[in-house]
Amino acid sequence: MLDILLKFLPVIVVVVLVLLLFFLGYLKAPPDTAYIISGLGKKRILIGRAGWRVPFFERVDKLSLRVMQVDVKTSEAVPTNEFINVTVDGVANIKISSNPELLKKAAEALLGMRQQELISLVTQVLEGNMREIVGSVGLKEMVQDRQGVAKKITENVVPDMQKLGIEVVNFNIQNFKDGAGTIENMGIDNVEQIRKNAQIAKANAQRDIAIATSQAQQEANAVKVQAEKMIAEQNAELAVQQAEMQVRADTKKAEADAAYSIQQEEQRKTIEVTRTSADIAKKEKEAELAEKEIALKERQLDAEIRKQADAMKYQAEKQAEAELIRRQKEAEAQRFKAVQEAEAQKYRVMQEAEAKKAEADAQKYRVIQEAEAKKAEAEALRFSMEQEAEGIRAKGLAEAEAIEKKAEAQKKMGEASVLEMYLTALPEVVKNAASPLAQTEKIVMYGDGNSTKLVRDVMASASQIVDGMKESTGIDLSAVIAGFAGGRAAAQPEKAPEERPVVEL
């Protein structure tokens, strides 16, 4: 179990690290807050959804998208276009826009700003726009159309707010004041005008009441006369209608007597037609009965033919069943024979298995004996290897001491020992570089100077090996040789050109 745990330990560590990074970087932004992720590549913004950031490499900043209320008041009186100084008191609801473009601007301008600082900044912008609009309208328009003035202020402030990434939800003007009492005087004038209009309306109403009363009395008298006239006309019409109804009643009685005689004649005709129809129906029934007798005879003939066909079908089915039973019996006999043969085969297999078991027991005994012999041989071999290991350990200690002394000597000799090691190993390096050519049965080369080229390739391979040693160990053997040769040359007296030795590498 421990081996399995150690085997999968790297995988477990990687999985734990991945899960840790996932949980450290997992983010879930609420709908009223914007998470701005920056640090690697393009900024990402999360609003009301989950996301992930790279821990330690990306940072997360938050911007609240909640609505904020800002009170906007003019700190000083603002003159209207009529040069009347007024102070305006308004309130605005603002929020950082969730539009991606505006939100980027808000992240650049407002990130890290406290809410009070943000409200102070927005208040200044709103107050400046409110002053601008108040100075372009009249006092009467301002008082009578507050909503229109507020709309103008909102439209004027939106471009400035969009530069900060802020959205103006609404803006309302709550109050206007002026130090000269102009608004109050306008109100007094309106009150007097309203009182005047009310008195005029009252007089007009009283006049209308008197006229309406006279007209009502006149109409009532006319209605009374009209009603009596209508009663007389209705009585006359009633007498005429009663006479007409008596005439209609006599006419209806005469028509009823004549209709009785006509009805008796119609009933007689109906009886005769019914009797004739009954005779025709009787003949039709007799013809239908004859047709049914013919159909019955046809069915009888069909039944006899069908009965004969069913008998032939029954005979064929019985013959097929007999054939099926015969085949089933033959199959059962063959199956019984196969079972008997299988039993005999099973008995033979059991006998062979018992024989193999006895042979296996004998083989097991021989293996046990051989194992005992090999165990004894292994004990002897282990003793021999232990003795040999002691010899190898002693030899290794001696070699280690020799290498240590050699290292001390090389340390004293310095670059001369390195040069000696290099010159000692150089023939083996060249030999190994040329060994692939020695294993080649035949080399075909075209052109002049092939032998020289072959030797040059071998030496180039040796030079590449020396360069590889330089890159892996950091020791430049060529520089060591050059330094050693230069030191030797500097130490010896200057010789004539013809006496200098020629070094061939």
C-alpha cells in the first residue's frame, strides 16, 4: 500500500496543487458589483457570474453598481435669463454603468475611490450643469415646468457623466428660492387672478341657474299638454284596434271551418296512398326474399367445398405432425448417443488427470530436491561473493587513496596535469570517433582528395567531442593548451626560428 502511495504521490501532489490554484482563483461576482480582473493581458469584467483569475499574477478590484443618491444645491444664487437670482435644490440618483465600454472608463477614473469622494465629484459636475441650464431659462418656466428643466439638466450632464462611466438614473428639482420674493409676488398675483375668476364663475353660475329654472318650468308645462294629447290619441287607437280584432276573430273562425273539410279530404288521400305503398313494399319484400334464398344456396355450396378443403388441410397437417415426431425421435436418439459418448470421454479425461497428478507429485518431489541442492549451492556462492566483495572493497579503498593522491598531485601540477590527461585521452577519443568507419564494410567516395576528407571528418568529430566537453564542464582544453604552451615559451629563452619545435596536433 505504501509503495502504491509513493508511486502515485506526484500525481496526488499535482492534483492538490491544481485544486488549490482553482479554489484560490475562483470568483463569483454578485449582480450589484463589478469584479475587474487585470494583470495578464486584457482586462476582464465579471457581473453576476462566476470566473477565475490566475493567483499571484492577477488582481481583482471591485466597483459597486448600486444606485447612489446625490443632493445637488447651488452654493450661490444663480441668475436666470431674466437676471433674477435664484437658488435651486435638486436630487439625483446615479450609478456606475454596467455597459462594458462605460465600465472600462469607470475602472480607469474611479477605481479605488471611496463612495464619499465619488459623490463629491459627481455633485460638482451636476451643480455646474445645473447652473448652466438655470442661467438659460426664465423664472416662470422654471417654476411651471420643473420636469422640463430637470430633463434639460439631465441631457446636459449625461456626456460629462459618460466620460466617468456613470449613468444618471433620474434627476428631480425639489425647490426654487429667490431673495427678492419674486416667486411669492407671482403667487399673490396668481391668487388674486384666481379669486377674480372664481367670482366671475359664481355670477355666471347663478345666471345659468335662473335660466335653467325658467326653461325647466316651460318644458314641464309642454310635457303635461303633450301627455294629455297622447292619452286621447291612445284611447282612440284602442277602440279601432278592438274593432279590428273582432273582424279578425270572425275571419279566423270561418277559415277554421273550411280547413276542417279540407283536412278530412287530405286524410282520405293519405290513406289511399299508404295502402298503395304497402302493396309495393310487399312485392319488394317478396323479391328480396327470393334473392336471399339464392344467396343461401350459394353459401351452402361454398360450405361444402370449404369442408372438403378443410379435410384435405387437416390430413396434410397430420402428416406434417407425424414427420415432425419422427424427426424429433431421431434427434433424441442422436442426443442420447452423444451423451453416452461424452460420459465415456469424461471417464477417459479423469483417468488421464489422475495419471498427470501422480506425475506432477513426482515432479514436485524432484523440484524440492533440486531446490534443496540449489539452496546449498547458493549458500556457497553467497560466501564466495562476500569474500570477493571484501576484496573489491579493499581494492576500491586502495584505488580511492590512489585517486586522492593523484588529485593532490594534479592540484600541485595545475594546468600541466590537465594537459597530460587530455593528451592521454586524445588517442582514445579519435579512435572512438573513427570506430563507426571501422565497422563499415565498404565506403564508396567520388572526387579527388577523398582520403584527406575522410581524415578531416574524423578530426572534426573529435573536435566536436572536445567542444561538447567544454560546454558541459566549462573547461576550454584548447585555451589550457595554449596557456600552457605560452607559459613554457615565456619561461624559455628566445630561440632562433629554425630551432623552434613544431607541434603537430
